[in-house]
Amino acid sequence: MRLAGIEAMNVFAGTAYLNVEKLAEHRNLDTTRFENLLMKEKTVALPYEDPITYAVNAAKPIVDALSPEEKDRIEMVITCTESSFDFGKSMSTYCHDLLGLNRNCRLFELKNACYSGVAGIQNAVNFILSQVSPGAKVLVIATDLSRFMDEEGGEGLTAEWSFAEPSGGSGAVAMLISDKPYIFQVDVGANGYYGYEVMDTCRPTADTDAGDSDLSLLSYLDCCENAFLEYKKRVEGADFAESFTYLAYHTPFGGMVKGAHRNMMRKLIKSKPQAIEEDFERRVMPGMNYCQRVGNIMGATTALALASTIDNGRFETPQRVGVFSYGSGCCSEFFSGVIGKEGQERLHAMKISEQFDKRHELTMEEYDNLLIGSNAVKFGTRNVVLDSSFIPQARSAQGKEVLFLKEIKEFHREYEWVS
């Protein structure tokens, strides 16, 4: 049997974060409603951070750990995002250059709302399984950041940020896909996908999201159920309650995941409320730990939930994990794979939670000033030199070399490594 999956994995969640409970109080939100988000922190993108800095900072430890021969076998770089800053040029080209990869390499970008990261994983897995280039590796980087700029609109779609703002995060997940799936071995052919046209959320302009939150929830629930039912058709004996030790869901915010899991357990298993709550805590919460600390990073969130599951679950013996991805508009997929003790140990070595701990906590004043100045690097910026003196505590927070955006010169982005 041919093997494929994740050989190495890492998360980078920026250099600054916000306590979302403090944000809710600052915005005078209904705290009883806010509690349903199940959020704790959100990474906030600073002006000198962009999807490329997140992507490269996530991927560099993976690439640096490879031998020169292994590094040269990376034959494809896929960036997965809805936060690109150019309608034509792929940010994979910047990542490829900054990581010093072989030029005999396919470079391209995938955009499909929050499904993009899983679309990249599945493209890479199928390339490896095809064996058209035996021993090759694919670097998949899902990277996104949130923007909060109101857009004029009609009644159908609104940019209503009162509860989207606390959950919108920023960051990247880098994954090396190969025939040595130390971290996550995919179940080959065990995929259920489901999609259709729906106007639940969209980005009608380059820096603005809009949508119908109720429709988005309904579409998510519909896709979760039907993607799994398709998976069940293709995988003999698949059982939602018994086949998976853990479940990693795409997590716009924790409350949506809890609702989706409750819906699945009620419909498919006929479980009672207490049993559903216990199952949620045991199988789902390990995957939500990181999502609660970073926020929704769109195309990277499903991979973030998977990384959280691996780091926070129990894998003394190999365990099967079910993964659900949803992207607005919409496309969804339920797939699965196996994780063992070695995979967990390899991911532990990346010290992801320690990186989260080192981020600088923004004050509300710093955050509001950031929102005012965020236009400096909006889509289409032609020339700008970034202010390196802005929140300097964040630039040195990680205690190691970190990539930042230095300037944009005639649309070309230039970067610098800062210790």
C-alpha cells in the first residue's frame, strides 16, 4: 500500500495577540452572547506582518531541518490563502525564494475561502500517491490574516463585525507532504466531499469580508453532515461515534463547532445531551485548544485544529482522527488519517504553544491605533516603508530570528530577518 501524508508540520501565529474577553468589554458587547464563541485570544497582524511573513516563519524550521538532498526534493510549493495581495502573482514565489528552495519546483496558489488549506493538502497527497516523481516532497503553506474595514453594502450582505472581530485571527500552518507521513498518515481514498453555490460569506473587495452569519452556520451544518455521509458511503463500516478517537473541525469559532458536533451526534447517533457534552470534551476539545488562542485563520484553521489535536491528544498507540473542512461559498470535505506516538513527539519538538506564549499582548489603545493605521499595507499598496518602531516589543517577543515586511517598492515586497 502506498503511503502519503504529513511528514513535518509547524504553526506560526505572529508576534502579537489580543485577549478577546478584554476586547468584548472594550466594545461593550453582550458578554453572555460572547461566551458562546468559546474564544480566549486572537493573533493580530501588525503592519510589518503579512501572509508571507507568517508562511515563511512557519515553514522555515521545517525546511532547515532537512538535509540538502531532502530539501532539493521539494518539487512543489502550494500557498493556500484568501489573503493574497496580488491578483496574478502567487505568494508561493516569495516563499520559495525566502526559503532558498530548488528552482526545479512548481509554484502556485490556491484560493477557496477556508477550504483552501485542505485543498492544498489533498492536491499534494494525490501528487505523492501518483508516484510520477518518486521520493518528491510538497510544501503546503496555509496562511491568512483578518481585515476589519467596513464596506458599504445593501441589506443582503453586511460587514457586521461585533462578533466577527473577536474571532478573526491571523497565522500560518506549514506542512511537508511526502511518502513518509511521520505526523499524519492519510487514509487513502477515505474522503467525502460536498459543495454547492451559496452566498454565505465572501470578500467583495480585497480587504473586506461580508456575509450572512445565519446562512453561513446553516451551510456549515449541512456540509458537515453530508460530507461525512459521503465519507461513510466510501468507507465500509465508518461510524461517526466509534471510528475516530478525535475529531478536528474547521473552527470559525468554538461555538459553531460545538453546535455542529451536537447536530451530528443527535442525528447520526441519537445521543442524549450529557453524552454529547462528554464526547465533545473528549474528542473535539483537544483540537480547539490552539484555535481558541489564535482565532479563525481561514484557510489554515483546519490544519491548526489538526495540529492542536496532535499536540493535545493521547497517542501512546496509533489513533484515527477525523477531519472536517468547510470553505464558504461553498466546498467541504471529511477525511481521516492515523497519528502515532512518533508523530506527536515530532510535533511537540516544534514547541508551538511556547511560541503562542511569547507573543506580545496588545493593549486596547495599541489595538485601536493599529486598526487606524492598517491601511498602510492594504491590497494594492504601491510604495511604503514600514515603521519598525511601531510596537517594538512584538518584534523581539519571540527571542529568535523572525521575518518581517520591510517595505513595498513599486509593488514588490521586500523582507528582513530580525532577531
